[in-house]
Amino acid sequence: MTNPITWLGAGTLNWLRSLGAAAFFFRDLLRNIPAALRRFGLVVAQVHAIGNLSLVIILASGLAVGFVLALQMYYALVTYGAAESLGLIVNLALVRELGPVVTALLFAGRAGTSLTAEIGLMKAGEQLSAMEMMAIDPKSRVLAPRFIGGIVSMPILAILFSTIGILGAYVVAVLLIGVDAGNFWSIMQSKVDVWRDVGNGIVKSAVFGVICTFVALYQGYETQATPEGVAFATTRTVVISSLGVLAMDFVLTALMFSTP
């Protein structure tokens, strides 16, 4: 049996080596952003492929979350005679937490795995190597436009998720349960701060976009050029992205909302 100390040291060194490789990869992506922006058509195409094609699952999930959130919050608030606060609670829950977080998790499952599989198959088909042979940097031509597309798409998807969720909550609370419509909207308008609540939610979603897109591209670029390697990389993308989003959500919430 291998010495436990040796096993622990080897595992730590491998982890640090992987962390360093990821840091250099992230640095290269940032360096290639200006070159990618000069190919604006590529960025627009990636925003469409990453964002627009994820729209259906985002809107459907947002509507369902709005329905359920309104029901659960109403039954909890009416017990204490605070049903008039339903619109405020739903809005804050969506724009602060559920909108950015659930959108990021759905993004990792749909767009993240697609990016990883696409880059991994390009590597398996030696398309990336062919670009390098033609003196074309694949990080500038292939990866950077997708990185920008993911960062741009995530806040837009999160905003749409929260919007459709609020509308879904309105349908359940006002049209089905009978909560006063004026009260539902007025308390929301008076208590929700655009910069502190909505703005921080957008900042969260942008950070989550960086995390999910970077992880997807890195896993695809570093995967083994085999079918098993690509399949394993897509699984790692979902797991690492989800854990990264949840951990960063705690950090950002502590920084943004720790003071009144």
C-alpha cells in the first residue's frame, strides 16, 4: 500500500498543478478578449448560440419558480397576517438569489456542457491543432468569443428569469388567490432598491457567467481527445460550475448584503 503521506503529497501537487494551469488559461482568455471583440460577428453568434438557445428552459423554469414561490410564501405569510408583503418577498427572493443562482445552474447544465462537448470534439478531431499549424491561436479565434458570449448572456438570462418569475407569482397571487393587485405592485416599487437589490443581482449573474463559461471552456480544452474523455469533461463541467456558483453566491451575498 502506498504511504498515506506520499499519496497526500502527490494529490496536493497535482491539485496545485491543475490550479496553476487553470490560472494561466484564464489569463490567456483575458488577453484575447480585445482580439475577439474585433471579430464582433463571432461574439454575436456565440451570444445567440449560448443565450438565445437557452431561453426556453430559462423562461419555463422561471415561470414554475414564480408559481411555487407565490404559493409557498402566501401560505407562510397569511399565518402571521403579512400577506400584503407577498410581492416584496417574491421580488427580493428572485432578483437577489433565485434569479442569478438558478439561472447559473441551468446555464451550466445546458450551455456549459454544450461548450465543453464542442471544444472537446474539436480537440478530438484535431481542429485546434490544425489552427495552430496555420498560425491561428485557437484561444483567440474559438475560445475568447465563447467566453464573452457566456458573460454577456448570463445577466440577460437572469433578468428574464426574474421577470417571468415575478409575472408568474402575480398570476398565482392576484388572479388565483385573490391578493390585491395594487398592493402586490406598490410594496414592490417602494421597497425594492434598483441599485442595491437589482444591481447586485446583475453583478452576481455576471460573476456566475465568468465562472460557468470559464470552467466549460477549460474542461473542453484540457480534456483527453477520446469519447470517454469528452464525456467525463462534460460531467466535471456541471459539477465544478455548480459548486463554484454556490460557493461564490455565499461570498457575494456576505459582501453585498451584510450591512443594511
